[in-house]
Amino acid sequence: MTIIVRKKPGESDDQLVSAFRRKAFSEDVVSEAKERQYYEKPSARRHRRQEELARGRRK
């Protein structure tokens, strides 16, 4: 889960930050951090995921 972005010669700091953000979003780090922000009991997690699946089937 560790994201490593190395600065290349001639690369600006803005480009480095941009590369980090792209990599973080592609590895889904942000959404996982939001999910793990608060503890959720396993039964509540199962219940929430079942509701999400049912909502997806209805659409």
C-alpha cells in the first residue's frame, strides 16, 4: 500500500505531486482510507455491501 514516486531529473515539484496523486487514485488509496476511517463491525459491513449490490441490481 506504500506509494513511492521518485523525482526525475528536470521534473518540477508540481509534476511530482501530480504523479503522486495519479498513482494514489489509480491504486484506490483514497477510497480505502475513507472506508477504514471508522471501525465497522463485520456484520454491518456485510449488510452494507448487500444493500449496495441490491441497489446496483435495481438500476
